[in-house]
Amino acid sequence: MMGDFFFFIPLLTILFYLVVLGFAVYAVVTGLKLAKERNAQLKAIAEELRRRP
């Protein structure tokens, strides 16, 4: 019975690292999307300021 439990410990470790890696990828992708949106808004503001006399 205890041998079965020790079989799951490495699987849980791998699963934990996959979850952490997945969260890291999600955070980077979300950050890049937000940065792209912010740059588009700043570009629109700069264009509006250039058009003013």
C-alpha cells in the first residue's frame, strides 16, 4: 500500500512544475497583450496631440 503512495510523489512534483510553468506562460502572454494595448492607446494619444494646432 505504501509503495503505491510513493509512486505518486514524482507525478505530483511534475504536475506542480507544469502548473507553475503554465501560470508563468499565461502571465507573460497577458503582460504582452496589455503592453500592446497600452502602446496602441499611447499612439492614439500622440496622434491626437500632433493634430492639434
